[in-house]
Amino acid sequence: MDIQEIIVVEGKDDTTAIKRATGADTIETNGSAISDEVLRRIAHAQKKRGVIVFTDPDYPGRRIRAIIEERIPGVKHAFLAKAKTIAKNGKGLGIEHASDKDIREALSNVYTLAESQIDEKITLEDLMIAKLIGHPQSKKRREQLGEILNIGMTNGKQLHKRLMMFQITIEQFAEAILQLDQEDMHV
């Protein structure tokens, strides 16, 4: 896999997994307390080659993603579902535990946040109708939707924002909801 951008990961084990799966270059944040020096390196990398943020699907990973997003506009994002990042022994979660195939797939489905204000295509009412907010199964459905659309796991409030930021079309949303509903019928 030929990746021009530099991939931002959390630690050394993530770098090892990325190198094994793709051979791409990485910058490590060394946890969720990102130093100004690391942020400067990420900003420089963004100007020179572009950056893909690829953090763990947990709170520290989301925090790192938010800090980078705020400080360095135009970075790309890659997401992996939580289920694909769980250690074989069940004691741990992270990109380093994902298969090479899953890493390559996530990196082939990157998103860039829109820089300008996006027209609201998918409304909060649409999210309620789709049982993504305000329903007993909402959390599970949001996790599944995040996996289908490759936008990561979100809470109800973040979902609407992320759908708009990643310019998910009504058609993409409807197709994903149809897939969710079909999976629910087979359970």
C-alpha cells in the first residue's frame, strides 16, 4: 500500500502495526497529553505531505483526534471499529491489535473534514427516526453505523456533527440505515 501522508498514531506498538501493514511513516503522540512539540511536527507534516489521524477507538483516542483537529485544519481521519482493535486475549484495545487487512481497509477509507459550514442534510429528527438517538438500542446502532460509514464511534450529540463534517449524503445515510435494519431483522 502506497501512502503519501504521515499517519499520526498514539504509540510505538501502533507504529509497528502500521509499518507491518503498509510501510507508511508515522508520528507518535505518546498518549493523550500531546506536547506542543509533537503538534508542531504534525503541523509541519500536514504542510509537507499531509496527515492521517489514526487513533484508538476509545476516549483518549477521541481526545487526541479532537486536539489535532482543532489545531491543524485539513487533516484526514481513518477509523477502526472497536471490535477490530481488541487484543486476542481480550485485555487491551488499540490499533496495534488490528489485523493488517483491517488497518489497510481503514486507511483506504479516510475522510477529510469540510472546512466550510455544511448544509444540514441529515436532521436530528432523521437520527431519531433511525433509532440512533432516544431509543434503547441507540448506542449499539450508532456503533454499527460508525463502522458501516467508517466515521468511528460517537455519542448521540457527536453523531450529527460528524455526519455533517464528513459530508455523509442522505443516500449514504439511508443505505447504511437499511443495512442496519436488515442486520437487526437477522438477529
